[in-house]
Amino acid sequence: MVKTYRKRPLEVEAIQFVGTKESAIEIADWVAKNWPEIDVADYSYEEDYDYDCLEIETPRDDWEIEKNDWLIKGVDGSLYPVKNSTFIKTYEEVCSSSDGGVRW
């Protein structure tokens, strides 16, 4: 029998690459803390490097994260990239209410 299902609401951690040196460093630090086996290319020593993309090497493959793309820590702890257009259609920020609860 065919039934109708709704996707369960999930909360994930996410960080956006905004195309700056500071953003690249923040992402590299976050990745190193959570996934030591993943390498984020370090261009901080190059003074005039244009941060249009960020190169990430995982054990399985390599990613190029473009400006405004997101990295998400999934519910199972895995890391994956998401294009900004998909992110804004799929996710909304979780805000804390003044009583300590979460509201959407």
C-alpha cells in the first residue's frame, strides 16, 4: 500500500565558505577538529591568493568548494558539501528562544 511520508526535521552543523582568507582558516580549523583525516588546502602563505574556491581532500575524493557553498556535518558525523542554492531551499537556521528552547 502506498503511504505518504514526511522527512523528519534534523539539526546539522554547517559553515559557509564566503571567499575570504578568514573563512578558509575557520573552515580548515573546523575540519581539522572534527575530521583529522581530511585535508583543507592552505593558501594563507600566498599574499594575493584569490579565494574563489577551497580545495578539500578526503580519503575518497577531492572537492572544490566554491564561494558561498556550505560544508555540513551530517547527523552521522560525516562531512559533505552543499551548493548555496540547495542549502537555502533545504535548511533554515535554528534559533534559541529566551526560555532556552528551540524555535524555528
